[in-house]
Amino acid sequence: MKKTIIKTGFETLYFSGMHHMLRPMLGGVGSILTLHHVRPPRKDGFQPNRLLEVSPIFFEGLLRRLKRRRVDVISLDEMHRRFIEKDFKRRFVCITFDDGYKDNLRWAHPLLTKYELPYALYIPTSFPDRLGELWWLALEAVIAQNDRIGMVINGEERYFDARNVREKRELYDGIYGYLRSMKTEDEMRKVVRDLCATYRVDIPEICRDLCMDWEEIAQIADSPLVTIGAHTVNHMMLKKVPSDATVRAEMDMSRSVIEAALGTRPQHLAYPVGDPTSAGPREFRIAQDLGFKTAVTTRPGVLFKAHGEHLTALPRLSVNGEFQRQRYVKVLMSGSGTAFWNRFRRVSAA
Ligand SMILES: [Zn+2]
């Protein structure tokens, strides 16, 4: 009973927070939204990746509100056209999904179809090829299934307790931070592979369970509302890849693989992870050299006319579960929505 009241209160706050979320979305000339999972919430206490999912109810609320606003929900091609022709008469929003999860087909696609809203899916080709390493979820599984975890950190064998939600969460955050601080993606993946081998977590199974296969992607891609974008082959943090040639191949090959599988060549790209530690000037330049019309980061921000000069370094706004909720609460409480977002009112392409 008490739980229900708290939850209802929270949801109300969440929904009233939507106005605050829409305000920055409607700033500038437009914005690009980032989503990952759309699926009913799970009850588990330990959900360190909860920030990557929103519920279908929340998602439908968002679509309904977007539909009512005087804003155009447009495809990436149309956004590109508006930048090239400097057609900024009307504000716009692009809806994008990263990684190609099965729940997109099950929950998001029917809603987007119902409201007739265009959107894009960025596919890392190793995921439908069933070779994807969703290392952040593999780490979650290792910690969820074990009460004590041993691993070698900086050459030293260490053991950590993970007996309850709090300990699991702290351990997840600690190891995640340690992994992200590593200089190369290869080193990081090796640590996760070793952990998974020790604690019997089947990395390919996570990919099979959660990600669409090519047939499922083809079902979605068939819709005139859908744009399929590239998201590299192996979903690596490109900035941490030493070789320029590898970065180039990751972008270019993913485009060819998608073209071979679906018959259309992607014109748009999303950098995996996409924050400043994962995509920088080298990546923006290579994407441009390869002729991508646009490429998106996860640097937060709305779009301004000046982004027309930086079409392979576009910011997005994350529509994320936990993280966004906390932001709403903060924004609501401080009443400084505009000031909060003004921090990001600059082109960030360095
Ligand atoms: Zn991704």
C-alpha cells in the first residue's frame, strides 16, 4: 500500500517533469532524442543500467505530448535537409534508438507506428550477427549472480562483497568506473571476458536474448517511418582505439554490412557510447570523410543553426530512466530549468 502511494507520487512527479523535459527539447532549432530500451519496468532492486530504459507508458506519454506540440517530429534525412537548406522555420525533434534491442520491436515500434512518428535505429552490426559483447550488461549479470567477486586490479588480486543491492550497486559503479578509465577498449573487454569466464556468464547469450536479429531489424526497416543508421561493427569507444584505420573500418564496414543485410546503405551514424571519452575530433573527421550526412554523439544539448557546420558532431538529449528522473526532480526543485540547460548552449565539437 505504502509502496503504491510512493510510486504513484513518483510517477506524477515524473510526468509533471515532462514539461521541463520538453522545454529544452524545444530550445534552439530542434533536438535529437536518444533512447535505448522501452519495456515494462522490472522489480529487481539491482538495476545499474536502469538509466537506459523507459517504460512503454512513459514513452507513449512522451509521444502524445510531442504530437500535440507545435514541433515537427522528423527523420534524420529531413533534419539534414533543413540544415543544408537553412530551413529553420519550424522547430524539430528527431527520435533515435541505439543498439537495436528486441524491446524496440515489441514496445516502441508499435507506438511510433500508432502516432505515425518517424524515428531512427542505430545498429552495431555485431549485435544482429550475434557476436556483440554487451559488456555493461555482462558485468551487471556477474554482480547480480554472485555474492563475492574476485578480480585482478592493477596486478593485484582483490575480493569484493556483493551480498545486497547496496553492495552490488557500489561494486558495479566501482568496476564500471575502473573499466571506463582504461586506456584501450581491448584491455577493458579482456577484464570483462575474464570475469564472465570465472563466474560463468555467457556473453553471447546476452546479445541473443536482448538484441534483434537481422530478420527482426528487416521487419522494422520495412516501415517508411524508419531510418536505419550505422553504429559501428563492434560498438567500441572509438576514441580509445589507437589505429585510425580501425576506426575508419569500424564505421565503413558497419555501413556495408547493413547495406548487404537490408539493401539500404546507412547515411547516418551514431558513435558508440558517444561521450567525449568515446568520440572526438578524429572520429568526427573520419565520419565526415566517409560521407555520412550526420553523426550523433551523446554529448547533451539541443541543436542550433551553427551545428550545420558540425553535422558529424551533433549533440543529443537522453530520455533515460533513472538519471533523467533525478534530473527532473532537481530541475523541478530548483526551478532553474533554463539555467540548467543553458550550460549546454554551445556547439561542442572539440
Ligand atoms: Zn550503443
